[in-house]
Amino acid sequence: MTRTSPKAYNRLRLDYRREAERLGPPPAPIIDAHAHINGAAASRVYADVRRAYGVVRTFTQTQLKQAAAVREVLGETATFVAVPDYMAEDRVRAHTEGFIENITEWNREFGAKIVKFWCGPRGRKFMHDSGGDPLIFTLDHPWRRKQMDHAASLGYMFMAHLADPDTWFATTYADTSFYGTKQSQYDAIERLAEEYPVPWLIAHMGGWPEDLDFIDGFLTRHPNVVLDTSATKWMVRELSKHPTDRLTALLRKFKGRILFGSDIVTDDSHCTSAEGWRGIGAQTSSEEEAWDLYASRYYALRTMFETSHKGPSPIADPDLAMVDPERFGPEDAPPLRGHALPQDLLKALYHGATAATLAHWMEHGAFAEGWAEAGGRNE
């Protein structure tokens, strides 16, 4: 059947394979510091997308039960990030003592040395609806502190998702008495980045790509903090708005501390579907469609960072309709404006910054030993 409707990940009907050829090899082999790779079939599709776009290593927040299958496909180029069992029936246990158990298993079975603490404000409703403490997902909750102590004793570096887009705080999180303000999401990290002097990777440009001045101050205050550029739709929408000279100045000032990330999510359900094509918002239903879904993220990010392109993003962004439904629908997209970053900054962003972070992490075992000898934070 001929498909005439555009897809949410390809509004412009681009040939992403041809676009990869047009972009050519990146200035340096890309390390993707933030992805979620699951599924054997989806991993194979993703591996082909990686090759096409010049990505050579992926930090992946894989579900523990799928790690072996992902490792079988990606081998040692998959760097696993320890995460809780988000699919567990007992949600409360999965994010309390269950996560401590996962941290141990990730380290023992897959050599993980990065642990992810997800602190999205919507976690408060998620946990409230599950019968648990709505604040379990906050960074300074007692259970989080126990998890941090345990991870630190095993030599982990920390990763955190601290905040969500401004668009969500203007709408979904309007009840600040329950969700808190956006600024309040950073209260805990301002203390904990010093209390736990490990490398901290804060996802999604620190959670505030809308405000480069905030990011500047945040990185200045905490020299052990690095950021990634993951959440492609969010980054395209917000980083395209900033003047190129302002973004370039930030990347130069903190060269080596901002890492490339995509937030690509893969799953075997993307590769097949008995239901077939169901329109722009539908899940992909074949390996070829999954290829385009994953490639759209690398295409958009590389185009924004490497070129002077000016035009609409090929990826639909429902956040536009969330804040201005009279002007936008869920299929609309923001402008994608290329910044044509200098080659030295691209090399640092794509490869050098992440490689340096890995080296730092591999060398901070002495911190883990000292932490264990002292009995951890609580002793």
C-alpha cells in the first residue's frame, strides 16, 4: 500500500540514508552519551544507523533483562548505564531496594560504572498512583541517598535527569505545589554535586537548554559536572533559537564538558506490527521505518551542529501545540537552524569530551576505595 501521510519522524519525507551520505563522515567519530537501546532486532537496525551517521560507541540505558541481547549485537561499543527496572510490576520496590540490587548486578555482570537517577517531576504522579512516596524520584530522597552511597562504593559515576522542558512547566506541571517550580528541581544537585565528588553527567543540556546563562552558572559552580545534548526534539526546538555566537561561546568556555547525546529509544516493537500503517503518530511497523525513526535523531542533531541549514525540523514536536494550541497542531515542528560550529568544538562535542569523561571515570577508583573505607556518607 502506498503511504501518502508523512510520519512524525519524517514530516519532510527525507531519504535519511541519502542524507547520511550527504553529511558525510563527522569531524570525529561520534560517541552517543545518552540512548536507550533495547531489543535484538531493534539493536541490529540501530547498529546500521550508527554506521551510517558515524557513531562508534553508545552509552545505553538498557533494561537489565535485555542487556545480553544488546551486548550480543553492539559488543564492547555498548557502555551500559545502570537503571532501575521501569517495567516492574512492583514499582515501589523497583525504585527503592530493587534499584540497589540492580546497581550491584549491573556492575557485576556488565561492568557498568555509570548509574542513572531519573528525577523527572512527572515521577511524582507516577509514584503517587503506584501507592508510594511521590518524592522517591527527587534527587535527595533518603532512598536515593542510599542508592548513591552504594553506587559510590562500587566506583560508579553519576548521571541524572533533573528537569523537563519549560513547555511542560507551563502546562503539565502548572500545579507547583505538587511538582515544584523548575528552579526548585536544582536545589538538591547544588548540594549533592559537592557532597558526592564523582563525575556527574546531567542529561538534556542540564535540563535547561532554554536558558544558556543558567547553564553557564551551573557549570561554573560545579567543575565535576558535565552535560549531554540528548532529547533531540527538545534540543532542536530550543538550541535553534539561540544566537550562534552565544551557543558557540558556551561550548568554547566549557569545551570538554558538553557531550553529544541523542536520547534514541529502540525496541523490537518498532520493527514489526500486525496493525500496519496508522498515520503520523503511529508506532513504526517495519525495520525500514524503525531505521528512519532512529536516523531522524542523528540527522537533526548533526544538521543543527554542523551545517548552516535553515528550515523546519523533519520531526513533529507536540510541545508546540501544548503551549499554543491555537497556532500549532501535534504534527507541527519548530525551525531547525544550523549553527555550523567550528571544527574543534565539533570534535570535542562528538568525541573528545566523552572520551575524557570515560578516562576520568576509569581513574577515580581511589574515590570508591576511600568511600568504602570511611563507611560511606552515613558513617
